[in-house]
Amino acid sequence: MAELGGLEDEPDDISGSISSVPPKPVIMTYEWGDWPQLLIDDRHLSIGWQDRPEKKGGPSYLVGRASFSGGTKVIERFAFTAEGWAKAWRFLMRNDNALADRIRKELASRAEAQRARAELTNLNGSALVNLPAVTFVGGYGAEETLTAGQSYDLRFFDDHVLVTPPGQTGTLIELNYGEVEELEIGGPGIVSRLSRGQQVGMTMAFGVLGAALAYTDTKIQTLVRIQKAAGELHFLCTAITPEALRVELSRPLGVIRTGRAGHAPPGARQPGEPAAAIAELTRLASMLDNGLLTRDEFDHLKAQLLAGS
């Protein structure tokens, strides 16, 4: 392919949909550097960009192609402005538009991904508490919506709790706090195969290395139970301890307690408690089988549950 010249002396006579300039691309941080970046790396011409220092002309849009040596051959550069982008696109269309459809699809895909990121940012920003990638460990009343063992995002707002797929905004379950009979935050909390004394002993014996080895196996297991009239949901969170999460969820907990108190006389036993206790024992047994609880932890939680029933 011969070297291509500039744009100014070429007639702007492209017609049809191919002549319309698509919106500027969404550029990710990892794509922004002092190397040429093409939207599509191909032997045909593609459009791209480069963050060059000011002494070399500054940031620019560009039209180029993959070279036989594996690098990028820059054919023409344009100002890093809306006008520069439009000129780069028209230059590409005049000289080699073989990738036009693929480039348009890539631009549309980037724009859609950016909209999804903005929606997710807004959703997270409006929530009181975000619990990303918590594991649904079981329950009942949500079998058609949630899958045990899968991760979901759990968000608490002023007046409702929302379950969505991880990193997405699509609603799977939405419960107003008036529908929530109980929100329970439990342990075991911080767990390790080594006792506290064994951890301290390894630290004293082997110093920093011993401490690293002793605490590497330490993890957080916080259980969130959402009780509703027609079922309950159990989630496992490994990012925050039960005590800290109770503090963060103090406002939703208060709203739920107030609502529950307004619907039941003082001292009244809440409906569904026997069924809830059975479901809780079933869930604990499942966690024991899956290695999420030790036998001692299971026995301790089982004793607590039975004592409170």
C-alpha cells in the first residue's frame, strides 16, 4: 500500500451511511499511553489514538494499520478534538473502508459498556451499603431466581434491598423493608484453621514469615439472612466482619425493626420461627458439608440456634 497523503485537498464526497461520523470512542485507562492504539489491529486501515508528549505534538487521533513486523504503522495524525476525530474518520473512509462496519460495531459496543458502567456507578452511589459478589448459600422462595453457590451483588437502600447479578444493574430480587420480617447478620466471622495461640506461636518462632503464614489462612465468613413472608435468603460475605456490617446496616436494621414492631404486639412470637429454625439448621449443615464451617463452629452455632428457639 502506498503512503497516503493528508486530508485537506481531498474532496469530501463520501455518501450514504458510511459518511456519517460515529461518536468518539470511549478510551479505557489501560489503552491510553505513548504507543499507537488501534480500534482494530489489522492490515487494513483502522482508526486509533496515541498519548504523545507535547513536544512531539501532543495527544492525537490517528489512522494506521498493523505492520508486517508486528508493530503499528501510523499513516496520518489528527488533533485530539471532536473535529480531529471527524477528520480521521473521513480520511479512513476515503482511503480504506474495509473495516468500517467492524469499527462501528466496536464503537457501539464501547458506548454501551460505558453506559452500563455509568448506571452501575449511579446505583452504587445511591445505595447505603454495597455488598458485591456475595455468595447465595441457600434458602427458599427464590429458587427460580437465585442459584446456590453463585455470586450476586447485594445493595441496601433507604427503603429497600436489591439483589442483582455481579457487576450489573438488572434486578433479580427487590424487597421493600416493609416486606422484610427480619434481617440477621451473623458469624462465625473471622475464622482460621489455626487457633489464636498457634498464630502467635508461629509469629514468635518465625517472625514476619511466620506471621504471614499464620494469617494467610485467616478469612472472613459473615452470614446475611433476609427473612420475608414467603421465604428467606442466605448470603455469605467474605469482605466484612459481622460486627462491622451491623454498624454499616444500622439504618436498614432500624427501619426493619420499627416496621416489625408496628405490626406485632410486644413480646409476640414472630410467625414462621419453627420453619426458619429448621431452614437455618439445614443451611448450617450444608455449609459444614461444603467445608465453610468446621465441626466445632457448626456445633456452636447449632447450640445457639436451639437455645434461642
